[in-house]
Amino acid sequence: MNKYFKEWNGKKFPVREVELPEELGGFVTNVATIELWDAIEDAYNANDKTANNIDDSIYFYCERGFIEGDPTDEKIVEYLIKYVC
């Protein structure tokens, strides 16, 4: 599905939109690199509204390099089944 970037403090982080299989809820959602979480974590913990909104829009944060490697939607779903289920 779609790939876009979330920006935080001038740095852009890749995000992928993916349709989850029924076993994970069967809806369209977003996954991002863990580096996005690392970047927003302090602000999130300080109740920064923008950081909270970013986190609320992300279903799962994947390991470093995974999203950046442009995996197929199928590979993302396989990854999520492995780490979420």
C-alpha cells in the first residue's frame, strides 16, 4: 500500500500503510520504524500532543532497517504475524 514519511524535529521517518489480515483485525493501519518511536519517546512521555498523535497513528514499530528496506505488503504482514500474534 502507501508509503509516506512522518517528520519529527526536522527528520523524516518512513511509514507504511498496510491492510492487516483477519487474524490481526482485518483493517488498514500504519507501521513505522522503531527509530520514529525513539525520536518521539521523550516528548510522548512528557505528554506532548503532537508526539501522542503520531504514536496513536502507528499500529506497530518495526526493527531498524525493516521499513527502510521497502518490504512488500506481504512481508510486512508476515513480520506482524511473527511479532504481534
